Amino acid sequence: MEINLITFFVAAIVTLIIGFIWYHPKVFGTIWMRENNFTEEDLKKGNMLKIFGFTYIFSVMLSMALMSFTIHQSGAIGMIGGPPFIESAKPSFHAFMADYGTAYRTFKHGSLHGFMSGLFFAFPIVGINGLFERKSWKYIFIHAGYWMLTLTIIGGIVCQFA
């Protein structure tokens, strides 16, 4: 199974694009600012290069992690003989890949698993953090919704193109 590394770097841009839309004042930005007691001036104080740079780096990491959730063949590789570019790969590996190498490698399938990752990983993490930080349910749902949508799209991209 060959991996297209460029896919991870492209998919990581999704967090920035969706974030720009999701947290825009005409969508959820005004509510998010109010729930955080932020003003426009507060937001201008941050180091944007650092914020967006690390956001992108972390997003590349997320897109790489989603490969194991969205592409079933990546789990099978370790179980039945290793990657095909190693000469010691077992015949069962080659047979498996011949039969199932592209099974469920669609945007739709990846989106399903990306959404499930958002629902069962991101939402609980955001929820726990929000509860301990004494944030409102609006705050929690805004962030959790963002991550569910973002991971849904990244999962689709990774599954289809990685």
C-alpha cells in the first residue's frame, strides 16, 4: 500500500479553511468571542504566525493519525506480512492486497470514520476541558462541532487520496 504523503499536507489546510468560516463573526465567531470574554482587540494581540503555523503542524499530525482510523488496509499490513515494498512480505499479504487493496477507500467512507473520530474523541475531550474550565455548553458545542466537521472532511480526503 503506497502512501501519498502530500495528501496529509493538503488535508491539514482544511482546519484553517473551516476555522476561518466557522469562527467568522457571521457564523459562530461572535458567540465564541462572547463565551471567551474576548474583544476584537484581544484577538489582534496574538502572534498569528505562531498560532497559524502550529495549527497547521498539529493538523498535519491529525491527518496522519486519521489514516489509521479511515484506511482499514493500514491495520492489515502489520497482521499479514508487512508492506509490499519489503521483499520479505508474505504471500498472504499480496493476496489480501490483491483482493481488498482498494476496498472502502472512498471519501464517503473516510468521512464516516472522520465524523466518528470527532464524535467519540474530539467531542469528549473538548467537553471535559470545557467543563473543568467552567465554560458554557455553547462554547463546548461550538468547538466540538468545528472538530466533528473538520475531522469528517479530513477523514474523507485522507481515505480517498492517501
